[in-house]
Amino acid sequence: MQEPIIKVRDIAWIRLRSPDLEVAEKFLTDFGLQRSERTHETLYMRGTDIDRHIHITELGSPKVLSIAFHADSEADLRRLAERASGASDLESLNQPGGGKRVRLREHNGFEVEVVHGVADAAPLPVERFRYNTGPSRERFADLARVSTAPSHVKRIAHVVISTPEVKPTVAWIQRHLGFVTSDDVHDEDDKSEILASFNRADRGADFVDHHVMMVGRNARTGLNHVSFEVQDIDDLWSGHEYLLQADYRHCWGIGRHTLGSQIFDYWFDPWGRMHEHWTDSDLLNNEHSYSLVPRSQGLRSQWGPQAPQEFRDAASTWL
């Protein structure tokens, strides 16, 4: 395997296109994001962490436009621009927070933005829920009362790409973005047939989420879903009840994945793009041992419902 051109630090944002920014903002606010900036043509939404925006919606016909990742330095951006086939020149970002980027065209044809120097924002205050569980006792003379309200999204966490070509897609993201595979899932009868590949950012000894990009086999190419971390399981359940009452289209959850171990809940936006809430991911570093597991183990929920067909088939289109 070739050495990666660079190793990105983390995911930065998803960039979508929608025909009505008012409707888009209503869904995303109900989902638990908060408006950062809005112009006549673009909506920027943030979480409670320091990222200025983690979800960008441009006005127009529904599409998935790009996925962005943070580079460690401008030097990394220059290296990409010089060495990656078809890469753009180093560009200035004309959006809130500024910064620089290089644009790439991924193996399946979707655009990847690699960015650096985007200014952070102040974190937003969130009241932490305290738990009395097992040996931990944190809540005294404080009754646990959970209201039905939007979740409080912390940050963007990962994306899942649908493609007929899993192995070439994984080779591309590892070469250009420096990802490493945490786990692969194979066909029950053929270990060479990879059905899904979970890839994380390579930060050496530092612990990171189990995956920042998963690649899943599908007859169609597109975005399966984009995922956002919420504060805790009560925050996830509160948002679940709120979205149900608001009559949004639910896809799958609540349950706990096997690979990654996240407690999950999946929802469709008004144009059919799937957005996930999760909490409690596995954290891995370079001491993690790669595993290859059969579908019957790797793609099942540890508890909760199993994946419906519409989840497995999801592949929202991009330009």
C-alpha cells in the first residue's frame, strides 16, 4: 500500500444543497443543530463544540455537494494540491471563519474538501445530565426529569458512503486522507468479498472515534448517511421523541451498533438525506488490532432493531 499523501485530523462538515433554506433550517434546528450564519443563498449550522459550522446548505435542487476534512497545516494542503491527481489549487474559503482548502474528486466522483485555518467559535453552554449508575453517584437531591426537546448536537462525527466498489474506494481514502481501517465486514461465505469497511483518522497513539468514514457496498453510489454526536443517551432519547412528535421520517433506532458500539438513531431530512444521532462511540488508537468479521456479526445491532432495507439501500446522490 502506498504511503498517504497526508493524514487528515478529523471531519469538518457536510455540504448539501436544498431548494428551501427555511425548511432546511427548521429540520436541522429540530434535529439539534444551531444556526451559525445564514445568507440568501447559504445556511451554516453548528453544534455545541468549537467548530464554527459542521453542516452547510446551499440553495438549489437537492444534492450532496461535498464532505470536508481538517488538515493539520497549510503545508498539508499544498502537498495535496501538488501530488493528488486532479486536485484543485490552494483556494481561500469565501465563507464564515475563512481558511484555505484543496478540493479533490474522490474515486466515486464526489467532492472532498480538505481545509485548514477555519476560525473556531466559542463553545455553547450545555447542562450536563448527571447519572447514578453502577459505582458512580453524581446526582444528589436532584430529580431526573427529561423534557421532550431537540437533542444538543456536539459535533459532526462521520459519513458513510455507498458504492459498488468498496476496495478501490478504501484505497483512495487511505491514500489521499490517511485513514486506517478499524474493521472490515465480509460476505458470510467469502472472506475476500468486503461488504463494509470502517476507517478512522490515523492520529498515532491518540484515541479517536472508531470510524470517521465507513464505505458500504451498494448497487448505487451516494451518501448513505452523515452522523452527529449528541450529549448522552437521555439527550438522544429526548430528540427522538421530539422528532417523532414533529412528524419527521424515522429510519432506524434506537439501538447499539456492534462495530463502533455507538447508540444510534437515524432520521431523514425533508429531501431524503439520512442524518444520524449517536452517543458513546468506541475510541481507538494505533494499538488497535484490525479485525475481519462476517456480516452476521459486524452489521448487527447489539440491542435494538436490526437495519431495515431502506437504510441498507440509502445512497443520496451528489454532483
